[in-house]
Amino acid sequence: MAEALYRQVAADLRAKINTGELPPGIQLPSESALERLYGHLASGRGDARLSRNTVRLAIAILQNEGLVEARHGRGTFVRERVTFTVLASSEEGVEVTDRDAFVAAVSVLGRKPEQLGLRMEIRTASPEVAERLRIEEGDTVVVRSMNRLIDGRPWSIQESFYPMDIAAGTLLMFPQNIEHGTVTELRRHGHGQVGYRDEIVCRMPTQVEAVFLGLGAGVPVLELFRTAHSPDRPIRLTINVYAGDSTQLAYNIGELGNE
């Protein structure tokens, strides 16, 4: 069975985007221009012309894949996808530092980190949070949440949950940035982090996540659950949500030598 015409058009445009023939930021030809450009596909199958609907279906596929974006009143453009590799084994890891882990990890690569909209809330623990922190469902937890940007582009959404008895009396109770980082703040109050457990989930985004991260309709997110432990107990659950089409998670385990 012959492949649908709109899929053939989408496949050719996708190939041109992936090879750089259609580079990031460039505007796609108009619908009428695409009709003429790919008219030979229709004539080769005995159709008089390529329909406008065929072109629109092809573009919709590319939008769902996050390859192009429609800009109101301007047309359709190839998305600029700037990939950032998260060295998850070091960000907010067990190393002792006196600097926020995200800021340090991004700055060392010569890129600009931003953390916006920091909020602090008192909530009751959901079953998911309670299980990971080994507390009772409904226990009080302190939640710190923020949005993160790299080079001015939305990059991740973070929420961190702390048992109330651990957060009480620390800077975690205030809606302000902690320049030396939460790992160091916990250590200063007797809760030194010695290890963590990571769980990574790939799922479709919520509407709020899709809007902030600028995701196409078919682009998933990566959700990283990190449960940090002191020698005695879990002390923090941090949930990071990343755009699935522009984030790579990496882990260094053991001695890697010089690169």
C-alpha cells in the first residue's frame, strides 16, 4: 500500500530539517509554495494536484514532533532546539560545595543559568511523596518550586519536598534563593547527604508544562525523581521536569580517566 501523500511530504521536510538544509529559525515555504514543490508526488500517483489539506497534515506532523512551530500572523518556522546535557550524577549530588548545583553546572559550560519564580509552600504529603520520604501520608512537608532557564530559554520545572522536621529552622522555610545550595544548607543543620536514588519517567506533559517549556503537541517530557538520603533517612525529594526533545541525562559512574 502506498504511503499517504502527507506522510511523504512530512518525511522529506523532516529530512531537510535534520540535515540542516532547513536550518533552525528559518521559515518554511508557504502552503501554496509547498503545494507546487511537492506537486510531483500527486501527479506520480495520478492526482491532478497536491491538495492544501495534504500540506497542512504534513506540517501538523512536524509540529507534533516539535520540529516546527507556528507563529501567529507570520508563518511556520523550524524550531531552534538547543540541547543541554545534564550530568545528573553530579547535579545536587553527594559532593560538598558552597554553590547552587544548577548554577555551577551551567556556568562551568559558559552558559547563563536563571532560576525564576521561587515559591515556598507548606503542604500535606501525597502518597507518592510520603512513600519516597518514608513519612506518613498527610504529614506536613515544605515544598520549594521554581522554573529554570538556560541562556534565556525555558529548560526545566523543579519541585523539592522536605519533611517539616528537617526544614524547620533552616533557610528552606523562606521563599528566597539559597546561594550556597540546599545540599549545603541541609548539611549545616546536621543532615548531610550521602547518597540518592533516581527514577526517570518519560510521559506526556501537562498543559502548564507544555506552555512553559514550549513543547509541540507530541513532544514528551522527562521527569526525574531524586530521593536524597542522609545516613539515617530520606531528607529531600526533588522532581525535575525537562523538555524531552532538548535534554540529555548523563551519569558518570566510577573512574573515567582524563578525556
